[in-house]
Amino acid sequence: MTVTKPAADFSALFHPRAIAVIGASQDLTRISGQPIKALKAAGYKGDIYLVNPKYPELHGLKCYPSAASINAPVDMAIVAVPAPGVADAIRDCGKAGIKYAVVLTAGFRETGAEGVNLEAELKRAGIEAGVRMVGPNCQGMVAVPSRVWACFGSISEEVELTEGDVSCVFQSGGFGYAIVNLAELQGVGFRTCVSSGNETDLSTPEMLEAFLDDPGTKMAFAVMEGTPDARRLLDVGRKALATGKPVLIWKSANTEAGAKAAASHTANMTGRADLFRAAFRQSGLIEVDDVEPIVDIAKLVSQGRRAKGKRIGALSISGGSGIVFADRCVREGLTLPPFAASTVAALRKIIPAFGSSENPADVTAGIFNDMGLLTKTLEIVLQDPGIDQLTIMLASIPGAPAARAAEAIVAAAAKTDKPVHVAWSGRRSKSEAAYRILEAGKVPVVPTPVRLAQAAAVLARFEEDRARLGTRKAPAPTKPVTLSLPAGAVTLSEAESKDVLSAYGIAVTQEVVVPEGGSLLAKVAKLSPPFAVKVVSRDIAHKSDVGGVKLGLRDVLSAEAAAREVVANARRAKPDAKIEGVLVSEMATGLEVLIGVVNDPGFGPTVALGLGGVLTEVLRDVTYRIAPFGIEDARDMIGELKGARLFAGYRGQPAVDIEALARMLVQVSGMAYAMKDRLAEMDINPVFVGQKGAVAADALVVLK
Amino acid sequence: MTVTKPAADFSALFHPRAIAVIGASQDLTRISGQPIKALKAAGYKGDIYLVNPKYPELHGLKCYPSAASINAPVDMAIVAVPAPGVADAIRDCGKAGIKYAVVLTAGFRETGAEGVNLEAELKRAGIEAGVRMVGPNCQGMVAVPSRVWACFGSISEEVELTEGDVSCVFQSGGFGYAIVNLAELQGVGFRTCVSSGNETDLSTPEMLEAFLDDPGTKMAFAVMEGTPDARRLLDVGRKALATGKPVLIWKSANTEAGAKAAASHTANMTGRADLFRAAFRQSGLIEVDDVEPIVDIAKLVSQGRRAKGKRIGALSISGGSGIVFADRCVREGLTLPPFAASTVAALRKIIPAFGSSENPADVTAGIFNDMGLLTKTLEIVLQDPGIDQLTIMLASIPGAPAARAAEAIVAAAAKTDKPVHVAWSGRRSKSEAAYRILEAGKVPVVPTPVRLAQAAAVLARFEEDRARLGTRKAPAPTKPVTLSLPAGAVTLSEAESKDVLSAYGIAVTQEVVVPEGGSLLAKVAKLSPPFAVKVVSRDIAHKSDVGGVKLGLRDVLSAEAAAREVVANARRAKPDAKIEGVLVSEMATGLEVLIGVVNDPGFGPTVALGLGGVLTEVLRDVTYRIAPFGIEDARDMIGELKGARLFAGYRGQPAVDIEALARMLVQVSGMAYAMKDRLAEMDINPVFVGQKGAVAADALVVLK
């Protein structure tokens, strides 16, 4: 459906055989010196070539006048020359056969008009030279397994970063590496981290796809302000579902204040937060909005066990933690089903009366008097076929009891493939043994029951999305219909707009256009009253505002009078408007909704669905999907409206034809995509959804 | 307005001169032994008296056969005898003149019927003996300044807990102390911590009030499942506003699963989450739902500076953090106003072009090359009169630059009384100096910009609530009206219900009751058509369901026909119903809302306001306040409805009389409180809010 570039092979970027530093500095504290120091400190095993025509030698290494003069295979260049020289440096890389450049230099489009020109030149240079670029205006990248520290700033000193299975990309280097740092402090190991800066070439979506292709990456995340490549996020999501590797996105710059700050930062196009959210929902991407969720989800993913279902068994040594855990699980869509009768009976023999043997079970702290009891309890619950995952809450017990509990938990976890997680906030200083046991046994520990519930819910939803969204077939593309559309940026009249809809098979009200002065009687013979009469003019987009609409006319006579009136009203209000006549329609009935299309600069054509009338005006009850999409997505849209219950009938109103509305949404999405080069925006408002069928009662197509 | 017990003086509980341990064990690992060990380990300076008739001496101390035999002033008893002996132990305390007992023993109402009886006996014993009790079924309390570790479990070993200005109470000891532990690990210092268990005597609200009276407590929090004393939370909130000490409440057991788990835990009445939320909103209490918010807010409070406003100035060394900070600030109701022109001009001289001098300013990491520039930047922004608070984001810079930045920040903070906070996640292991400098300078550090924005917003709202809610006068109590209400649990007919409303001055539709067979014509002379005609019967609460309502009758003739019809319909549907006649009313018009009253077991009479029709049915758009309340609270209720915009007019409908609705809400709240001993529940549905005035068109009063 959507045509994207094929995924590139990024192995040379993540595992370069040799690295050139273009603009290498004598001063290792400068941006053009820090990567040299970092590569050495990290123990990078490949060759490092320094390039700077000013020196024959630097830091005990031969210094080359240009990349082209190196004469040895090099996979990556780190570019740190001043902005005006970067394009030349990239051309030099091209000559040297270097396929990837990490451009640290700032001073491009984020600084104004001159920078915009420099960046355009850089982009051309990259394409012409066949060099793929990270940056510019970035802090560089780190590939932990291959000891590549191609970066500057505080991350260049963090060469002991724990290796793990999380890869990430972020447009803000300082903030992104602060997240990496904080996450690692809390126990997350990293693989590849990319500060992508202005994303002149390599974009966040493309990096995420590369991470999903990387066998060593189990989870990826991005922190992004925006991207012109937004539509490609759908492919990323689908690939995440296909590979079973969760992709977390922290989309920032969602408020006016945030977007304003982003403009002077990486100047990435921030885009509409509601469309991003729709794309995430549509494709299985996971939205996050702080560091802790990333940490907690990463820990759970690292265990390498799929959440097979949403049914959680919970054991606590403190009733209070079981209660907040249950609260949050339920709020996030997990369930704590009753244990099987045999489970409860077996637990009752172990758990004292002041505890609880029901899910969430309160085994009480007394269990530490005989750790065999904990082992038994864990086995009993893990054997319950109604339980998909097990959570154990240990409050903050320290020392030897914690270590013994850890042993029992690790042993029990080894006997099952169900996810087993622990909520525990014991002080590491007093509980080192327990932490080591749990880490060695790959049992994730999250500090609070609430955070654990949230992370487990995210992963359960991800597995649900894999089953639900992952199987959806992209709809066959709707063929562009040959229409004699006027050239240029024109707003079509209602009648013309409805002709476009009809051409794409979308049901519109039965109606006729009567030229001014023409006879209504002959024209309306096939229509049944009551009628709606509206003025037809491209120059009048908002007909009601000029008295250009009359509704509920019971016979032809009233319709004729109405026709004269709406034309007169329109002429009075807009004397210059070219009036083509009147549109006489049958009156449709049913539940009012509106369908809109926006042609977003990032996502392209996107369909909006809202409930009509009071609900839309007062509650902004609108939902989106990126076009085109199929019937399941359309059903999802309808279901996620706040007022979705209205479709099932209310206050004696009958249930309406949801399927007809869903089909119309699919048709509109196909049409919007087929017309994406001409469509600026479109409104179908209202659509009447009846007991049988749905029909567009008014429409406005704006061409570009 | 609400009559509560006067605040007790708890200084002897928090600073006991001597402590008796009733049921002292020879085995220091037992619950009845751990407090002895903990008091000694903590360095409690008062005398410790052990009580156990089995021993003449224990652990090198004289052992007494009873508390009464001690013959020295004792302020606190720790009771750890088996459940059946606890009431006797309390009576013994009474004889000994001990005013406070911390009852650790479990096995009361949380275990079933026998426990319920034991607990009732315990409660009586406490009252009769004049002993105030913490617990039972609790883990005990800790008073850090006076080194009182009257507790068991892992907290009994945490005697190095950092002293600070936060006090807390929690119903779940294990979970509560895990929170204390985790919060302290993140830098929070504690004062008094109370595990309150079953709260047979001392309740969460009473403990919170005691904390607010304690001069050393700057902030208090509670983790609670529920309380029969819920209404007293309003007093706690008002006292928090008056003293300026924030009170945070983590109310758990808000879901069915959570409430079920709570029933077998401390068996506290969990209550309705929406009413708790209303009480918080009404009285300035702050709801939290995990540990991190408690930690972050506590850190900010500890600086001892009031948030004088919501206007935040932000400086970051990484644009990305400024963007997410701005996003979250705006979402939480803070603002990042533009800096004054002079501020921007001054910053431009310091901040490089690829940074930003607009709020949130991106000073860039380059500032660390000359720390004097950071000092200047801080001073410039702090002098901007349009900025109330300053946030500095340092990403995760480590080592010497972090220490230099810390010095500059502490110096700048010392020259202002505006709150100054830092978002920073530098590794403590690499940045000990910087952490110590910030701690010594009392500049709070929160690990992520998002968490900092959230905490700052909470405190800014608290200060706003102090100004907004703190000045509200409790309304004069509405006098109970002498009404000849039927005895017992009776549902009144619409006509009777409206008589009750009228007696309290609440406007109802103009109407008359016509006995069956009576002449309508004479009765309705003073009413203007159109009319509504409804059957009158206490036995028919839902008149529409039986065909007992006819609306929009245009003249007396139609009304007479309708009267015959509704009576016939009602008789057919409910042959046994006693029918008193028909009610003929004028038809009211306007925006439909509903007002309800629930007489909650915890909060007492509580008023609900919802939007009528589709909005209520589909969106559950309802808000609550605990009765009685004044006009400002009533206006708040109206304003916080999701569909509040409807009151200002929509789709050509006129704006309606919000003040009339607010007055009616106040009247209903006064009436509900005055009738609290008889009112089970009440529904006024619909109320029509017109362009002038509001009128109850139907009402149903259920007595108890």
C-alpha cells in the first residue's frame, strides 16, 4: 500500500571495520577531539584514521589530508569540520568509498536561512556521493557491542555502558543520552544508541527499522520531536508486530510551547500529536512519556518471555501492595481472575488466616520463616491454567530473607515459560545477593507494583496488537478515478464535491442540481419529500451562514419558494459569488456523524471521524486513522469514539448500521489516498447513519 | 458546619517519655521481641519497660507482671499479646495511666466473625480505659526525631532512616514502609511514620491532622484503602490549606479487584473513588497514585519556598529536555511565558546562536566552558519579574562540570526567594560533589524534566487552592424544615418529593395534583399550557416505564384525556399500586441537567450534578461535592462538567442561567445535609436551566 524505500543494510554502520575522523583536532576536549579519545577509551578494535590537512600526525596516529587519501577500507566517518565545510567532507567520504557518516557539526537549518542553504547542499552532497548520514547537529552514536563511541559530550566518557538488548534513536543528543544514562542506572542494557539531530538523511523511522532488523535488538525506542517521514512510522509499527520486538515512541513537542522550543532546536517538523497517536494505535507502536516506562518495559522484555495473555496471578507479602497492583492492572486492561478452586484450596494450607489465598494473594511476611512455603506457593499459582503471568511483590524486605525469596522465585521461574516478575524496592546496599540472584535468573525487578502493572499491561497489549493488527491485510489500493477536476487550489461546490464522492462509490443523498431559473418540478420527480434546498456555488463554502440552506420542505411548491429564497439570500450576502443554481436533496435521517480528511505534511491523507452535533462541538469527540485502511481499522475508529454507545441506540432510538459507516470510512480512506496529490482537505458533514446504510448529506472538497 | 472531634494533642505519642512493651518476648526475632531490639538499636533515650508475667527479667531489664505495676510515668505501650488478650492489655494500660497504645497484634475483623467481636471489645476497652490506639493489625510506628521505633518487620531494622520533614500514615504496614524505604532511597527525609492497620480508634484523617499540628512536619501523606471517617478528610484538607502544608493521599482499592483484596486485608470500608476525588478537589487535598510523585513533591516542599505563581522560567543544556518539560508544564497547567525583552536581549549576549534565548532557553552544553556564564544566565532569568519559579535541566552531566554548575545554581538560589529546582540524572557515583553541594544549598533535584514539571504543577495548584478554596466560608447550616415525612424507608411520590424540595425553597415546576376522577379544569386555571401529565403513586418510581407520563399537552381537553390514559396505563402495568391521582405541570424548557444526592456511608450526604440526556447516558458526565457547600463550589461543579460549554449556548441555543443552577445546587446541598438522618437518596431529573432561573421538573426522594 504505502511505498517506502526498502530497508537498508546498516550492519556497516553498527559494526564498522574502520573509522575515519574528519576534522580531527589536536585538542581532545574539543568536539572534533572527543570521539578520538572515546573510541580509544572504549577499546574500539578497528582502525582509526584521522583526517586533517593541517597535521601530518596527531595523537600518535598518521593524519591524512583527506579521506580519499586513506587508501584502506573505511566504513564510517565521524565528521566534525565547521558547517560550511561539511558538504565537501561528505563528497570526500564518497570518493573514499565510505558509506556512512556521523555528522556532529551544528549550524544548519536550526540557525536560520543561511543554515537552511548549507543543509540543502549537504543533503545533495550525501545523495550524490552515496553516503548515508546521521545528523548533522547531533551528538553522535554509540554501538556498544562493537565498542563504537562515535560521539562527543558526557556520553563520550560513559564508555562502561552496560551492553544489553535495547537500541534507541533520539533527535536531542543531550536529552537522549541522559535518558540512556538514567535507564542504565536502573538496570537497562544498551546495544545501539543514535543521536539523529536534524535527520537530514537518516530519519527516526529508518533507524527504528534498522534496529528491528538487528538480531541483537529485542526492543527499540525513539525520542522524537517530529519527522517529515512520519508516514513511515506505520511500517515501523507493522514490522514491530511482525518481529515481536516492541517499539516505544516518546513524541515530544506536543504543545504550542513545546513545538516553539523544538523549532529552534532540531527544527524537525513537529506535526499533530493526535495524528501521531492515531498512527501508533493503528500500527502497534507504543507511546511513552517519561523514562520510567521505558526502563520498566525494557526490563520485562529482556526476560524474553511473551505475555500470552492478560490474566495476572499476584502474590504479595503485604496486602497493601496487592491492592494497588490490582487497581492498576484493572485500570490498564489486565485482569486478576479468581484462582482455580484447587489453587485456592492448596494455598489455604500454606497461607495464614490473616493473609489471603484469593488473587491477589497475601502470603504475609510470615512466609519468610520457612522459605519452602514460598516455593510451594509459587508452584501452585504457576500451575493454575487460568493464569498467564505471575507477579510477586516483596515490598522492601532486605538482606537474607530477600536472597532466599530470590532463590525461590528464580527456581520457580525456571520451571515455566510464563512471565514471572517481581515488584521490590529493597535497598541494593543491603540486598546485593538478592539482586544478583534475580539478575542471573533473568527475573525482572521493578521498584513499585504500580510501575510493574503498567509495564506488564503495555506488553500484554502489544501481544494483543500482534494478534489483532498484525494479521490485517493492507487494503487493495483504490484506483484513481478519472475526474475532470478543475486545476489549482479550488474549493468545489457541494454538488461537485458529491460528484467526487459518487465517483468513488460513496453514497450521497438522492439529489438534483437545478440551474437558476430552471424548473424544479421536472427535475425532482424521482425524489421523495421532504426536501433540502441549498444554494450551489464554489464561492460559498459555508452555505448556512449566508441563509443558503432550507431544510424539511414538504412539497415541490415549498421547495420552489425555498430555491428562490436561498439564491436571493446568497446573492445579498455575497454579491460577487458565481451562483450555479440550487441543489434539491432528499432529507436523510439517522445518527449524525462527520467524516473529514486532512492531507498532513508528515502522514499524508488521514481520515477523521467525529460524532455530529453537540458531541463534536462540545467534546471534540474525534478519532483519526492514516489512509488507506481496511474495515477492521474503520470499526476500531467507530468503537473508540467517546460516544460510541450512541450507535447501539439510546433513549428509544434504534441501533444504527455501524457496518455501513465502517464501509464508508474505508471508501473515503481509499479515495483520500488515491487523490493525495490533489486533495488538500475534505469534510463530509453530516453523514447520516441510518438503520440500514449511511449517506453523505453534505460535502466540501478542497483541492490543492 | 460539619462537627468533628477537636484535634487531640499527640505530642506524647510522637515524643513518649517512656515506653512499655506489653507481651515482651524472650525471642527478639518475634513480633513481640522486634520492637525491643529496634528501640535499643535506634537509640531511644527514654525508659523501656517490659511487661510479661512469665518472666522476672528479660534482655537485662526488669520484667513487670502488668503495666499497672510499673509505677512510673509511661506515655506509650507497644501491645503484642495474642488477639484475645489485647482488650485486657489495653485496660491494664488504662490503669497504668498510659494514654497511647500501638497494637501490633493481628487477628481482628480482617479474619471473620470472631475477630469482629474481639475488635468491638477492643474498641470499648480503649474508650473505657481512656487509651488512644494505633492499630490493631499494624506494623507499628516510627518517630525519627525521638528515636521511637515501635514496630516490627523490615522497618525495625531500618534505624538509620534519614530524619526530615515528611510524616505519613498508611493502613498497610508492609507496603507503607516499602514506600518510606523507596522514598528515602531517593532523598526524602522522614519525621513520623504510622502504620495504622484496622484503625479501630485512630484513623487516617485524625493522624493527618496531628501531623499538620506538628511544627516539624512540612508535608504529610497517607496511603489508604478507605475509612468510615471519610468526611473528616475535608477538615484535613482545609487545615492543609490553612497551614500551607500539602497533604498527599494515595487512595487505593478503587477497582472491584482492589476493593475485594482490601476486604480481606485491613477490612477498611473502601468507599467510592469518585467521592474521594470530589472531596480532595473540594478541600485542597492532593491525590497521588505512585511513589515517585510523593518523592518529587516532598523534595520541592523541603526547599521551604512557596510557589508564588504558575509562570516557570526554564534553562536547559539540552534542547530536548526543555521541549518535554514545556510540554508537561503546559499539560499540567503551568505556563512558560515569554521572557521580558530585556531578559532575552541579555541572554542573547551569552547563549550561542544554535541555542535559544527564549523560554525554555537552551543554553547548550557549551556553557560549561565558562561557568561565569551560567551564573549570569541564572541571575538574568531570576530577575525577570514575569517568572515565578526557575527550573534548570542538566541532562546527566557528571563530575567536575556538574559540581561547578551546582555551585552556580546554589549561589543564584541563595539570592532569591523564588523556587529554584533542578532536573538532573547524573550518576551519583561520578557526581557526589555536585549532589552534596545541591543538598547543602537545599536546591531540590528530580531525575527527569517530566517528573519535575508534574511536582511543580502540583505545588502551584496547591498554592492556587489556598487562595481559591482557603478563603471559602462554610455556608450557614440549612435548618431542618418541619415536614410530615412518613416513617421508615419510603420512596415518596413525585408530588411529595417536590413538596420536600419546595419546603427547602427549591424551585419546582408550577403544578397541581388532581385526585383521580377530580376535575382538571378548575385546578389548572393558573397554569399555562403546554402541560405535562403524570401519574402520582409512591409505588411507581419510574413513571415513564409504565406509560405514566404524557408531555406537551396543548390544552385542558388533551390534558384530561392524558390523565385518564396515564392512570389506566399505570393500573394495567402495576395493578397493586396505590394511585393517588395525576400531577399536571407546566412544561419547563432550557438545558437539561440532573441533580442527585447520595448519602454515602463515609462522606454522608453528597450532591451529584450531571448533564441530562445523551451526555449523561453516553458519557457519564457527572461531578460531585460533599454537602453542604457554598456558591463557589457549586460554580466549580458546573465548570468541571465535560460538557460545560453547553451552558454558554451552542448551535444557536441561548446561554443559560448558570447562577440559578449554582444556587439550586447550594440549596440541595443544604437540604441534603439538614435531612441527612432521613435521606437515603434523591434524584432531581430533569432540572431545566433556562435563560432565567432553573426549575426541578421531576424529583424522587427516597427516605431511610
